Amino acid sequence: MSRRFLFFFLDGVGLGENNPGINPFAKASMPCLNLLLEGKRLVANGTYSEGDRFSMVPLDACLGVEGMPQSATGQAMLLTGRNLVSELGYHYGPKPNPEIARIITEDNLFIRLNKFGKRSTLLNAYPQRFFESVQSGRRLLSAIPLAVTSAGLKLKTTTELFQGLALSADFTGKGWRDNLGINDMPLLSPFEAGKRLARLATLYDFSFFEYWMSDYGGHAQEMPFACSLLEEIDAVLCGLLSAWNDSEGLIFITSDHGNLEDLSTHRHTYNCVPGLVIGNKSLRMDFIKKMEDLTDVTPAILSFFENF
């Protein structure tokens, strides 16, 4: 029996207070997420919660180390299972410094899954100018594509996006038209993008999708913009859940640090992040049972695939 796992990563999403004045998760119209959570919103309640199709636990992103949680260390902990902030003595970001990059490239989730004989991928497509800027040294890889490439896996390109074998970071492809000038880029509705996520995940054992606009929305501190991002994410989730077969695997939604849930500040937050898992009850209960912080994610994923 094969198992599928989709890691849906939302950058900069914490569990904030149920206050629509500062928290777009308490204000935005998110009918699909609210239905999944059985009438609840994605806000802090401090405890484990469970429903017919989901289980959720708050995950500590600070790990007892002074300073504001940051992307490079947060993502690296998600991808390695190591308490890097404790080892290093600091939080760091947004891109990995040489020390963090070395740790990621030596061992990470994608490398481990390769050793298990599992097919894994990053579903994001990258434009040609991204590859050119990396090759020229003008751009450093962030933690997630660094982990992928260090496992010998190729990042997806414009070609694969046109072929329907990848997704743009904004889900729909509109940003590639508006910002990159690729005027013939096929456009998806958010719902269609969610269905594509589900379809592509069936082609691999482990799939990862990275959405970074949520962190940008937090820094922008604009409630209408933040709500529009969340409503688009919700429509993607609708498409994803409509096409996902719970009996075949799990969807896991989490983040590296808080940000978007508190627009009273342009900085990151100390809030826990959601550890939201969707799928078959026995699978998700076993997956989430030992989760307390970001370092518990990689071991749980590896355990999920053990003996399969």
C-alpha cells in the first residue's frame, strides 16, 4: 500500500488572538477552512483540537531561545528535525547563512526520503530569471529550495508550469503575467489550483508546496490585502480538499513563525504556529501524537513513511 503526503507550507502564519481588529484569520471569509474546522477559526486556543477530518496542535516556533523567530532557522528546523536555534544560540533569516546552509545541505527531509526510496518533489515552479540570478550569485537560495537541490532533486521550471506539472507561488499564475511579462501564462482559478495540488501529489510519495505571500502580507500590515490573501488560500483549500482522498494519505499545513495573524506589528511574532493535519483519522492521530514544536515535524514525516 502506498502513502501520499502533501506538505502545504504557509510562510509567516501563527495562531493569534480571536480579534478581527488585528487578526485577519478572525476577520476574513474562509468558509472552506471554517467547515473543515467545524465552525472554528484558525486562531489560538492553546490546546489540541480534533474533528471529523482534521487534527491540530499548536507548535512552538521559539524553542526557548531569546529573539524573534525567523524564516531560515524556522524552515531549517522543519526540514531537519534539529533544534538549530538551540545549537546556534540565535534565530536567523530570511535566507540561510553559511552555517545554517551547511546543516541543511548535509542532511534534510528530502535527503532522508531519497534514502527510503521515496519519490519527493517541490511543486513550485521558478521562472528563468530566478535560476539566472542564483547562478550569477546575486540570489541565495532560501531554506526550502536549498534542501530540495541538496537532495539532488531539480527545481521545476516555466516549462513544467505550462505543462500543468507545477504551480506558481501565487497559485493562479497571474503574478507571472503581471510581474514577469509572461502574457501567455495559463491562468488557474484558486479552486483549480487546489485541485492541481491534489492531482500532482498523487504522482509522488511526498510533495511540498511553499506559499510565501502570507509572510509578505503580515509585513504589509494592510487588513484588506491580508484578508484577500486568506480568502484566496481558502479557495485553494476548497479545491484541494474536494480532490483529496483521505484514505491514501495526509495533508499537513504549518509555518515557520508567526506574522500574518497580528497586523498590529510589521515584525514576526512569538506565537505558536498551526500543526494542522487532514486525512484518515488513524493516520493523522499517529502522525501528530508527539508533536510539540517545529523539530518534531521531520521525525513524524519519516515515521509516516517507515515500512511503506
